[in-house]
Amino acid sequence: MQEISNVKSSKSFRREHTKALNALAESRPIEKKIIVYLGEERLRLADIDVLPVKEFVRDLHEGRVISDV
């Protein structure tokens, strides 16, 4: 299984940002789905984590985003 991230250069998150990620997940097994955006609020939509870029970078540095690389 894979982990996949989608980066958006927007300060606001909209549900349509999940379309490409969900379409990709239909074609292969995805263990973890993440959308990174320029906003401030951490969100969870169904099985997608929506992270502000600052939190994503911090979590990546601390090894909490990608496992078993």
C-alpha cells in the first residue's frame, strides 16, 4: 500500500480538492491520504487528513507522515 499527498496552494480548503486524490485511490490501494494546504486549520474528511503546510513539514521532520520509507 502507498501513502499519497496532494499539495494545494490555497489558504482555504474546499471539498473539490479531494477529487483527484480520491480518483487516484480508486486505481490502487492507498493506505494514507493527505492534502497539504496554506491554511491554518487541521481537518479530517472521511479517510483524508488535511494539513496546514507548517504542520505537515513539522510532522514530516518528526517522522509522523511517511512510514517505512
